[in-house]
Amino acid sequence: MRAMRILAAILMTAVVAVWAANCGGDGGTGPDPTPPPPPPPANRAPTAVGSLGALTIEVGAEVTVNVASNFSDPDGDALTYAASTSDAAVATASVSGATVAVTGVGAGSATITVTARDPGGLSATQTMGVTVEATNQPPTVVGGIDDRTVTVGDTITADVAEFFEDPEGDDLTFAAASSDTAVATAALDGSSLTVAAVGEGTATVTVTATDEADNTGTVEFTVTVEAPNRAPEVTDTIPPQMLMVGDTVRLDPSDHFSDPDGDDLVFEAVSSNTGFVTALIDADGMVEIGAQAAGSTVVTVTASDPEGLQAAQQVDVTVTAPPPGIADTIPTHDMIVDSMVPLDLSPYFEGGDLTYTVTSTDEMVAVASVDGSTVTTTGMGAMEDTISSAYLTVTATNSGGESVTQDSIMVRVHQEEYDSLPGISVDEEGVLTASLPGGASLTLSFCVSSSLTSSAAGFAIYWTEWQRAVGGGWVTVQNNVFFSTQTNQQVHVCPINIEDEKFPPGIYRLAGHAKIGDEPDGFYKTSTFEKKPPES
């Protein structure tokens, strides 16, 4: 418009000049001149219309505002626009035509000034306040939920609030979904998650947290659902066991149990009375039952799977005593009147727990009584200057009523102790020495005859034996008894191998019946020696 006004003024001036030239310029006789047009009006500045509203945006967001309606030009001039910001660190502004674009840069407040300018350079401005807020961040996952393997019918519970946090501290709401509800379902009560195992398979459970700005975060975990564990089963009954004391039986428990899921089983065997029967699982996984004493009891065999489910069965076990037997011969007893020999019968019988009875053929000579496994024999009487004899009969009986007997057990009873045997001595080490004619001596490592003794007279030995002290009397040492009915030059005196383990620690002597010279025959003994227990 301003250009048009300038052009009109130029044209008017030219017209006036032409007109003046044509008319002589002197106001002559020509017609009256036409008056010039009035000058164009002066340019007027644009004006603001209304106001620009304040903006609130987030960092990184852009808002556009068309400002054409917020300015007008009284002359109808076309306006151009510009925009500036009071703080480019908070917000920036750019212009395209009449559109102002405001971009949030950082949290804070800024003022955007919009300028409208006409072609003549006149302008008008408006401002709008801009508040830039920090961008709301979505919830973040903390840690995560571990994958789980469960059994049909099991449930999983968790507080899902533990697995999320919101950068702005917004309150969160939660949702949960299962990828396969035929395998597992998911339900929420607030932040409390419950996953129920429904059927075999695998499902993914997705938990979503939503903040106040509808931003979301998710976490997933896999639920594997297996068939429920089934307990082991008894597949075959273990038959009753009949054992004899000392017997051991081994059974394979895998022949009698199985697991429907194919689980490896662990076995245990327990006896209800270990006095009768012991039970254990040996290194090979076998049930081992050992018979200890006659009686009846129950052994419980249990099979357990890895999750502790069990099956068990009881085995009746009956133990019988073995038939009693003779382990060794009860030795001859040698004692004086009123002395006693208490002898433990256990080494002389076998067959488990036994009870004993004893009788004597002549209770005027010797009597015997039983206390447990000990038989005590007491010398009651003897004829003067000789030995009186009685014979014991000992019967051993087991719990089943079976028995075995040893009889003709000689008991020698005499009124006085034996005389010392001349020419034969025993030192404290048990070494047997014989005196030789002329005063020499010979250590006996072999059996000798009477001709080696110091007596020049006839020397007759009827028997000799080694004896061990028991109580107030003596018992014969087995396999060391020598008899003869002849006289002179017969081998009747033998050493003892006291180191032999069959000779227990104790007091030992050599005794015998002999005739020396013209003296009446009589009973003799050597000095004693002691075999001490081995040092520990």
C-alpha cells in the first residue's frame, strides 16, 4: 500500500507539470486547471490482538502456535513474524510463516516474544510464558523375576512392587497376564501376584507396571509346570526271613520298590529290636539283616524319592538259636577239700545263648552249681593219702530246647596239697629243668624219661599234666597230659609251650602221679610260674 501511495504522488506531479506547460503556465485564456489529489495517508503500525496463552510442555516436546490471529494491520499490510526466547536453555522458538514452534530444552520457565512487522518496518509484539517440565520416565525393572519350575497344583506368590521403581516416584499400578492359561494363570491383588500351575507345559507371565503418566515397564518370567511327583510304590513283598543266630541275609530293595516317575530312590532299613536283629543298607545298596540273638522282630525298609515321598514295608524276621555244639573239652579239675573251681563254660560250647545244668556222680566227693555260664565245683571230701574222684555231667541247652552234653569230666579231690616233684623244677619264665646225676641240670625243650632225674633209685611216672590255677583249685591244660603204666625209661615229662595263644594268662604248674625209689607212690607238683597278660 505504501508503494502505491508513492506511485500516485509521482504521477500527480507529472500531470501538473504537463498541464502547466500546455497552458503556458501563465494563467492565460485556457480552462481552469484541475486541483491535485490529496496526499496518501501515513503508514500505521500493526497492533496486537488478544493475548498469547501460556504453554506447559515437557523437555524435548515441541508445540506450534499460529499467531496470525493475534496481530492485525490497520492498513491491511501483510505482516512478517519473528520470535525470540528469554532463556534458550529452557525453551527455543522458531517461525515458519505465521506459525511459531516452541521446543522444550530444559526444565524451567522462559518468555517467548513474538514480533509482527509490516512492510514499512513498523511492528507489534506479544509474549507468552512457557513452562518446561522434565519428561516423565517410564517405570524401570529392578532385578527381575526368576524363572520357576513347579508342579501341577502349586502356586507362586510374589510382591511385584519389589521388581519396579519409578524415576519420578509416581504411584504404580500393576497388571499381569499369562501366555497360556491352560498351563498357568496369573492374578494380581494390588501388587501381590499369584501364579497358579494348571497343567503341564511352559507359559510366560508378563507383569506390567504403569505410572501416573501412563508410561509402562514390563518384566517377564517363564513358568514350567511339571506333572505332580508321585510316591514310590511297593512292587513286591519282601518275604519273612528265618535266620539262625550269626546268619546274615542280603536283599536287593530295588526288586521290591519302584518309582512311577523314574526317580532314583534312597533306601533305609531299621530294625525294631537290634538285640535280635540288625539292619542296614550296605555300600552296594543292599538291605543287610544280621541275626544277633534268638527271637522275633520287624525290619522296616523304606524307599524315598528326591522330594521325600516314601513307601515302606515291614519284614518279619525270626531268629532261632543254632543247635549247641562242643567247642572244646571241659578239663579235669584238681582241688583239695573245701576249695572251689569256678569255670566259665562259654569256651567249651557253641551255639549262641545257652543255659547250663550240671550233675555230679558223687556229691560226697564234689558238688557243682551253675550261675549263668559259670559252673562252680566244690571239693567235699577225699580218702586219706589218696585222691577221690567224681565225674561231672554238663548239659548246654539253647532257646529252642536243643541240647548237647559233656560227661565224664573228672574232678580229683585230695585232702592235702601235693608234695614237690623231686628233680624237676620250673622257673618264673616257665622253663622246665631236670636235675642230672652228678649235680648237672638240663633245660627241657623236649620230653624226657625218668632216667634223667637225680634219683638213683627206680623212678616210675604214672601220669603228668600241666595245670592252670582257677579259683582255689586247678584245671588241666589241654593236650599236655601224659600217661604210662610202665616203669623206668619211659618218656613222661614234657615242657609246655607257654607262648601258645591257647594258654591264657595265669598261674601254671606241672603235677603228676609217680613212684620214687622205695617210697609209696604219690602225687607231686612243681613250683609255679605266671604267664602275664601281654603289654598293651
